[in-house]
Amino acid sequence: MSAETVKKFISFDALPGFLARAAEHGTVYAPRREGSAVVYRPLKPGDAPELGARPTESCKHVVFPRSETLFSFAGKADAAQPAVRRPVLTESPEPGPAVVFGALSCDARGFLAFDPVYKGSGTGGAAADTYYLRRRSRTLLVVKACKSALNTCFCNWVGGGPASAQGADVLAVEAEQGLVLDILSEQGAIFAETLPAASEGQVGAALAAVKAVEDSLPKAAELSAAPAALASLFSSAEFWKNESAHCLYCGACTYLCPTCYCFNITDESDGLSGVRLRSWDNCMSPLFTLEASGHNPRPNKADRLKNRVGHKFSYYPSLHAGRFSCCGCGRCIKSCPSSVDIRKIVLDAVKEAANV
Amino acid sequence: MSVLEGKELRIVGFLCNWCSYGGADTAGVGRFTQPTDLRIIRVPCSGRINPLFVMKALIGGADGVLVSGCHPRDCHYAEGNYYARRRLEVLKGLLPVLGINPSRFEYTWVSASEGQRWQHVVETFTARIHALGPAQAFAGTTGPANHNRADAMVS
Amino acid sequence: MRIGVFICHCGSNIAGTVDCAGVAQRAAAYPDVVYSTDIMYACAEPGQDAVIAAVKEHGLTGVVVASCTPRMHEPTFRKAVERAGINRYMFEMANIREHVSWIGKDVEANTNKAAELVRMAAAKLRLNRELKPKSFPVTKRVLVIGGGVAGIQAALDAADAGLEVVMVEKQPTIGGKMAKLDKTFPTVDCSSCILGPRMVDVAQHPNITLYAYSELEEVSGYVGNFDVKIRKKATYVNWDKCTGCGLCTEKCPSKKSYDRFNEGVGPTTAILIPFPQAIPKKASIERDYCRLFNQGKCGVCAKVCPTGAIDYAMQDEIVEVKVGGIVAATGYDLVDWTVYGEYGAGRYPDVVTSLQYERMLSASGPTGGHIKRPSDGKEPKDVVFIQCVASRDPSIGRPYCSGFCCMYTAKQAILTKDHIPDSQSYVFYMDIRSPGKGYDEFTRRVQEEYGARYVRGRVSMIYPKGGKLVVRGADTLMGGQVEVEADLVVLAVGGEAAAGSPALAEKLRISYDGYGFFMEGHPKLKPVETNTAGVFLAGACQGLKDIPSSVAQGSAAAAKAIGLLSRNMLDSDPQIAFVSVNRCVGCRKCIEVCPFKAIREIDMRGQPKAEVIETVCQGCGLCNATCPQGAIQLSHFTDNQILAEVEALCRF
Amino acid sequence: MSIQDELKSAIMAALPDLSCVIGWGPGPEPLRAAPLFIRGEADLEGFTAGFLSVNNPALYLPSLKGSKVGIVAKGCDARSVGQLVTETLIKREEVHVIGYPCGGVIDVDKVAAGLADACEPGEVGALREDGDDVVLDTPKGEVRLAKKDVTADKCGRCTFPNAENADVFVGIRRAPAAAEDTYADIAEFEARGTEELKAFWEKEMSRCIRCYACRNACPLCVCRDHCIAASREPHWVSQADDVPDKLFFQVIHAVHLSGRCTGCGECERACPLGIPVLKLKRALSRRVENLFGYKAGIGTETPPLLTFAIEESTIKERDW
């Protein structure tokens, strides 16, 4: 939280009303408790966001839907010659504006791993992805700073922090029965325009809260050796076999991850009309690399776990200015049904590489 | 529409080729009048019917699903209907917890000679589905719902 | 794919209640349909020609015909599209006659439904694949199970046609029920005089191998190539050495054995030859009655046998043979009539079954052809016959008519008069059923010429009085009660499927009805075929019938087997299961459920996989519905094909 | 000797003949253990068997076929082994089962409920068992919860706490928590009526992210890499994010598990979004038990849907 930016305040009591008004201009997504999970849902008028417990999933689906219809197609019959069908494509409608209210710092930072890929930075923008970018440009991120760290959190290992403003339009910090909003972008300013400025006391309390949580985090591990270490272990089958022994290779880690951006494309058609779908894919699944010939270059879960960890901490950084494709949210650890811990794997890799 | 709106409901039948499909033929030959809602899918044996076909139809929008095979002991393949009986009977236990009225699904046995019985089965089952009314589709469809019916594209 | 759709009017059969042109117009818009028309009679020659012409003109690669049931004309149209140069499986039918036009009059609803059935057919056809049958060689040998008159006829016909025949008979002799009969109706000629020579023919025919006192142990394989295991039960007599001299039976000290051949009318010995004309004429020991086996001491037969044929250590033996076709001719058994309390439930010795009576009438029977009351050996004067015992009686689960009892009762009444001229026969009946050549005349003759008194009514009870049996019943024609004091009562007991029929059916993988009778392929058009290719039926095992019908069926079954095995190679139906080995995880569930044992486990680079034995698979698809990962699919009825049909119905 | 120590000796005694023994070891946070692959004595450090031994180690057995593997098993884990053996998915002689009396395992979601506003379960610094209670270190001080309130539901209805088919059993057999599984939970659920339940599943399944953790955590999902939920040939479900498609996968899982599910509950436990997917399987298990008297994983008879009876005394299909 910097001193220069504009600060606004909203009390918790006023929050539902404020968000209901915001929803008139677009969809407001906010964490909601459902069963034992906390998920980002479009907020209905009067609903209060769940700001206490951390969301189980990331909010990436707001910009990158689990499955989206890219376009639909149909063969239109010629009246004179019914046997002749002209293909007709219908683009999916343009997405409307959206706000994610109460995203975590790590969630916002996750999009920073997405952006270079979908902007097609490797191709000089030639392979830019319209579907992603148009949603991204219309989505406002209001980040709510964390008040504490979980056992599985490691945002500070990978360049983030519990109150990091990176990627956010607005940073909200809890203080005095409300939120102090740090306005970080023009869009953020428009969003918070109707709110009163925060008092000095409120800002002071917010700054103190941020400092307290930042101080409470355990010391970050040193990961600078990780990219080279993982690259050097590419052929260490035994290492990956042991690390992946208890992995059950579901997709929970990748689908909950704010930085995993892979997708699959399938057509659903009855032969005449249909849709082209883009849906999340995950590299822990054997189908991810299954080739049409039947050959699979990553037939074992060890190969696939190696790819997931390697991608995040070695291959991606080598392409994108050293940035890890990991925001340290720890969801992959927290929700892993078999307690796989990516931190341990990276540290083991560094240790193993040093020993070799 | 596959069914005449307001008049018909969507009833899918899975019939084994040797007995029940023949029974339905016999009913036709005998000119035994039946409601028109039912559409029959012919399979070699009731043992071929994966219970998931029934579920696919019910979740996919059918208002009722009827399975009919050979009477026990009469299976063309000796044992297929015995397996079908167990599987379909077990399936009935899934419908209510899934939120589907179990009366929307039924299975029975009709032989190739039982045209009248087939008529009775169709009448009874169709009446039962009409009493229940149309099934509400499971909400939460965002994907390929924008399939248009081919018929509309002609005009 | 380029699909052509043909909507048949079937004259007015379909067009009367379906707008065929309208259906054709709608079908034109279905996926991959490039040609759609309506047609007057698709199955007639001009119709088929029109389909063929359209295939050529429009370059069609698949055809949908909407007309009658595929059970009627699918083969017709498959041949037609084949003539047009398309694989016969690139064809689908929509049944818009039996399932639409004939069952409702609402033209709007019918037209709509017909269009939907066409959509379904076209949606499935899009996923059809060309299928081609494979050829395999056949074994030119027939197995005949059962050596009664039907089996004998089948065996002789097949053997005369040049096929090798293996006959298996459960009893120590062939001949079946007919061998036990004294005379046959309506000619009253001697049963053993007409059957005996045929039995001898079986024994002497160079193409026939007879396994008597043997049973079918196991059948595997498939049409053209069945592998059969036969259990030769231990007779304790080496039949290679036995000359049938009968010395052992004369000397056997155990003389209280149950005489199965003679229906227990008199006792017999533990070692026996069932009757003088038995084929094979060999002795065998009934272990249950033999002193050596039960008391550990005797061995008389071994001592007297001039050829040393007795072998007390003999064990059952399994013989394996390969055959191309199988004729089941296992006959019938009499129902256990002792369930009827009103007839004394077996307590009165002078109440006998019709078959026991036959043995009494027979000159070679235990009474030497003299009718004697079992209780005191006296000749009866008043004989009461009761018909429909255990026939047409739903209360004991035998609601069907046994068919032959009316006739043999008439015959027995005639024979009674012949044997005992001063006797009087009474026949209690429900209806007289005599629809056969000379049959009805026969039942008249017994009443008119032989003076048998026919009483239409049921017997309510039999009770002993003095030395006689009082038979009390209703006379529904006269409307009153009748009582007859009888010396002997003969029950015309009905038949039922032979004991063990269901077990045999399961070995043969054929179906059987609720009474245990084997199911024919079609009640009208496939009376001796079964639904298992290569297995045929003859005689009473398919349903009770008399001798002429049994013989006719024996010949018919033989003709079917001869026809089948006249070819050197057979084509297998390509609508069978196939395995995607990549998807198969070797869980064996398909192997477990397959009713035909048509799937085996193979090893593929160390991984277990399922493999379909193509010639054994019958195409039921049970494996397909069982395989959780869909690795095994039934050709022409794959998951995707059925799902396409479901989607065609549910999505629109 | 404590049970832990006895188990360790049993593991060490068996290990020379085995490629590894699967048990439980330290997890990423105090409330969670992780499956532990023990190959030597050094791996035994941190070995645990008890309240945190949540994962079902039988899950890994089919993928390890071909070598002899040991597992430390709770009663429910042993049932999975039994069912895998019955279905010949693994060979009995290739598994060495080390059983111990299980007193139930933790349900972290229930801990979350018990903690209420104190903190999230992910903030708990340590867990200590104290008689019938567990004591949790939280940022707001110690929180004491009754063990029974934070034990998994399946443990409350457990009828087989002791591995019944164990090769070695350590400790004293425990009495089951319940004499029989009454399926009261399913009866209660079903009583809510189809309309309410349809809405229930629409809501629950809308959270599903199709990660298939439920499937991959299931020890009896034999298809592994060839699940029909992701194949085009056959093509049962689309990749759309629709409730019908997502629900249909749950139907596939439940139908494929009918007559096979041992009720270990790993599907539901594994679901990161807390969707109660075990309910569908239990509804079918109840049905199978009522119709055929069959409990999966007990005994060696053929699962009821892979066989039949000509006369079915409990099926009255002709009555309508």
C-alpha cells in the first residue's frame, strides 16, 4: 500500500448495497460459501461477499471460463438444392464487464502469468487470443488483502505477498469495521468513485494491518536455483517416480491454480450444426499429451508431475523473464487429495540437483 | 420438435430385437391403437442396454424411458435379460436421490407374440408419464444449448 | 457421408395415415442427407430399382428406408443396396408402418413421429461402418442327443446323406418311449416291429457312432465347430467283450431291482439287458441294487460271464468329439401323477399309468402280454381310463394339452377289448382331441365298435371298496354323478420336459420355456432351428407330440443339419463385438458375463487384454454394456450409434 | 509397545519380501497426513497410523501389480483390497495387508465447522489427541473439540473397523461403531423429494470443476486412463461446463460402482469443492444390499451385477 495513491473507505454494513449498485453495470463476482467450499459466484442483490475464509478456487474462470463456446456452426440448406449446405458460423456474444470483488492477492498475480501467453508475446502478438483478452480487459480486480497466512501459503517465496497489489485495480484492506480501498487504476477509480475518502486513522490502521500480516509470514525459501535444478533433473526418472508416488493425477491442482492456463478444444456436432468448445485441460491427465497415433510422450504420472513442476519453476521462467508460473497461493497443496506438496518437490529438486 | 407440443411427451423406448420389438410389430400388425409419444430404439438384446443409456435419455430431456426385453428364460442370447433385470432394478434406486421421479423409468418383458400386452404396456406407461407431466431439464446449461434444430434451418 | 432417404407409402398402409412426402421433405434437412424422396412400394422390384438408381445417380454412400419393420425387409434392402455397390451394413430402416401408421390415425402425430424415426435412423447411419463376414471351415459331423424315435430318424437321415453321426443316449438302450409301447395308433400296428429295424439300422450304419448310457458333459465352440465332451457312464461291463448272452441276468441273485424299462411293473435283476431287442444288446449293472457294491460280497456275474466282461472297477469316461451341428431330441417324461390325492396319490396298486399299462399289454413285457391287476394278478373286467391327468391343469403348473393322450387311451381301450373280450372300458374325458389323419375315426371306432363308454367329466375321487375301486365323477353331459366300480384304473398321464432339460439347454446355450421345453427359433417359420446357430430340435423336447410328428421333425432337423454342413465354409455374422486394445484394461468383466464364452484373455506385451472369438460371438452386446471403459463395442450397435439415436430424440 | 511401534515392527518384518509398504506419513500441514511409500527404515520416520490416516492406500495397488506390495490398512481400506481381489484386479498373493484397529479418521471440513470464527483449518499450528478430544493450536489460542464431532461420517456407521483379511493384525480388535449400516442418511436425503434434490444437485454440481479427483481417488475405478468421461469413442459426455454433463459423470461413476463400492468415501473426501458425491454411490449400495444382500469387499462371491439368478426372489418386475 503506497502513500501516493487515493484511498477510499466503505463500511461492511454499506458493502452489500454498494455491490448491488455495481452489479447494475456488470457482473460482480465475489467469494461465497457453499457447503464446505468458498467459490466465486455472481453476487445477487443483497448478498454479502465472504471475506473471512479464503476461496477454495481461484477466480481465473471469470476471465478464462472452464468451458466456453467459441462459436457455433450450422449447415444451411439451399432451398433449390437441399443437398447443398452452406456453412454458417455464429460468433459467441461479446462478454460484458465484470468485477471480481474480494480476490486474493495471489489470484490477481495469477493473471500476470496468463497475460504474456494469451497476448502471444512469443509471437510478437500475432497469436494473441481474442477470447481471453476481451474478457481480461473488461474485468476489474478488487483484491482483498489477507489477514493471516495459511500453512500452505508461500506467496512470499515467489515474489508476492498477502497484501501485494500486483495485478489489482483496487487493493482492499480491512480496517475499522470496513475496507480501506487503495485505488490503483483508472478503472478502479471509476468503480470506487461514489465512495468517501478514507480518514487518516483508517489508512493508518490499514497500513498497520498490512505490516502485521507481512511480518507474520515465515521466511521465504530461496528458489533462485530452482529453474536450473529442475532442468537438470529432466531425465532423473527415479527422482520423479518417488516424488509422484502418492500423486493420484487428478486435475484438482491445475484447475484450482490461478496460473494454469492450458485448454483443449472439442467440437460438439450432430453432423449439421454444433459448437466449438474451449475447455480447461490439465497436464496431470494422460490425455493431455495423448497423440492421435496412440503414442503418449508422458505415459506415467511421474512424467506429468515433472512437467507441471518443471513448467512452473523452470520452463515458463525461461520464456517469460524469469517469472515463476506460480503465485504461491498453495491451493494445489491445500486441496490435493493425496497431500502432494509442490514446495517440497521444488526444494527436493534443488537439493537433489546440488547432490548430483 | 420431436414431440408435438402440448400433445405428446418425449418417451424413449429401448427394445430388444427378438422379443419386444417383435411384440411391438405384432401390435402393429394387429392394428392395436397406441399413443404416439413413444420412439423405439432397437437393440439386439436387453443385455445390451447399458443403464447409462437410460440415464442419458432422462438427463438429456426425455420425459420417460421404457425398456422391454424377452421374458426370463426366453432370451435369444439365453442370459442377457437376466443381467438387464438386475442392472435396471438397481438403477431404479438411483433416480430418486438424483432428483428424478423414479416413475419416469420402467422396464418390462414382452414377447414377440404379445401384441396386446405391448399395447397395454405402451398405454399404461404413456398415461403414467402424462400424469407426471413434462420433466424439468437440469438447469445450468451454458454450453451446446445453442444447437438449433435442423428443421428450422430449412426455412 | 451421402445419405439417401426413401419414405415408403406401402400403398395406403403407410400413406393412409402418414404424409410421406412431408416426411421426405423434412428428412432432406437432416445431417448428411443429400437425397430424400417418397416411394410407392420400396420393397417391390421397381422400388428396389429406384433405390439402386438413386444410389448411382446421387453417389449415395448410405441408405435409409422408412417402411415396415426391419424384421420383415431388412434382408431385402440390404441385398438391394449391395447390388447398388454399397456395403450391406450402410443401411438403416425406420419402422413407420408397424410402429406408426398401423397403430394410430392422427396424421399430424404420425407424420411427425415418422420424421423423428427417420432422423434417428439417419443419425445412427452416419456412424455405421462397413462390415464384412469372415469364412471358416466346418466339421461335417452331427451330434444327435437322444435315441428315441425322433433322434433315430434324424441320425439315420443324416447318416444316409453321408454325414458322420454321433448319437448319445442316456439309457443303456436306444428306442425311447416308443420302444415301450405295445401298439401305435391309429393303425394298431406293433410298435417294436416298426421301430426295431430302425434301431438295428442305427447300430449297423457305418456313419453312426452310438454312445449309449452316456450323457452330454460339455459343449463349447460354435456352429460348424462344436467341441463336445460326452460322459460314458460306468456300466461295470466291458461292452467290447459282452455278447449279450444274458447268462449274468439269469444268475444275478439281486432280483428286486426297479425295472425302469418296464415302468416298475415287475422287478428285475441288478445286472440287466433292458429288453430283448435292446440296442446295443449289452448288459449293465445298476449299482444301487448290486450286492457287490452294497454288501461287498457277491461277484456272481463275474463268475458266470463266459467272456470275462464284468469290470467292477470301471469308471466314467469322457470322450471328446468335434461336430458341426447338434440335434437335440431328448424327448419327455411323464408327470409325477402322485400329486393327485383324488386318484389315491399312489396308494392303490390297481391305479396304473398308461405307460405301465402298455408294458402289461406288451407280449415281451413282464406279464407276457396278459393284463393282470398288480394287486392280485387277476384279470380285470371293468377298466376305467381317466384322461387329462396332469394335462390342462393350471393348478399343478401343467396347463397345456399333452396332445397324444386322447389317442393312446382310445388305442388302449381297443386293446383291452382285444385282450379281454368280456371286459368293459370306461373313459373319463374333458374333450376329445383327435386332429390327425384317421384319428377322429379311430376315437369313434372305439366307442362304436368296441363299446367303450365315454363319460365327459372329471373324476373327483377313487376309493377302494371290496376288491374293487370305486371311481366317482361328474358326467357333465348327462348332468349328474357317476360311479363306476372298476377292477383297474388307467391314468392317461400327460408329459413334461425330460428331467434335466434346462441344464442341457444351458449347456447348448439355447433357450427353454417355463416348462423346460426347448424354444424353437420361430414358432412358425423356424420350427426345428434354435436361436443358437447349428443347434436343431426334434421331437417332444420342443413340445409334446406324437410319433408321426416326432419322426417328421427328426427328418426336418436332419435336413437342416445336412443343409448347414453341405457347405465347406460358413460365413460368420459381422455384427459381433470388437475390442479396442488400447482402451482395454484387462479387468475380465466381459469374459465373466459372456453367455457364449466368446471372449478370452490374451497377453499383449505383458498386459492382459480381452479378445473376441469372432466365430463364437453371437452379437448380444452384453459385454459392451458391461465394459466400464467402453473398450469392447458391438459392431453396428456401438455406444456412439445408440447415443446418436438417443440424442436425435432428446436434443431436438 | 504402542500400536505405532508394533506397526513399525510389522512393516520392518515384512519389508524384505516387499517392494514397498504403503502407510501414512507427515503431510503438508498438521491436520493432514500424506500417503507414505516405505522402502526402508529411514522412511519410517514420521510414520503414523491413526486419526489422520485418511487416505485409502488400496488406491495404489492396481498400478503396482506385478510386485508384492504391503499396505497398512484400516477396516475400510481392507474392504477395498477384498473387492479388488474378488474382481481379480489385483492378486491376493501380491498384497501383504497389515491391519490395525481403526478408531475413525478426521474430517477436516468438520474441523472447519468446529473452529467457526477462530481460524481456518489451514491456520491450525498443531493437533494433539487428548482422550476423547482433539486439541488444536490456533492463532487465537487452544481450541478443544470432541473427537466424535470431527470424525468422518463413514466412521460413525463403520461396521468393519478391523482389517478383516489382514495377513498380520496388530493391536486388539475394536468393536464396530455400528452393528449395521442402516443407510439412514440416504433415507433422510431421499425423503427430501425429487424436486428439492434436483435443485440440490444443480447447485452442488455447478461448483464442479471436472478435476476428477473423485474418480482418481476411488480405489475401484479400474478404467484409469480410459475413462469414458473423457473419450470420444465412445462419446458419452461433452466437455461443456454444464450441470447435465457434470452430473452425468457422477452417474457414470455411481453406476460403474454399483455392487462394487465399499463405501470408503474417498471420492467425496477428495472433492476439493465439497460436493457430496458419495450419496449417489451409497444410494446404489443400499439398493444392491437390499436386493442381493451383497456388501462389497466382504467375502469372495461374484459382484451381483456380474451374475444373475433365473428366479430373483427380491425383484418383482412383473408387478406393474
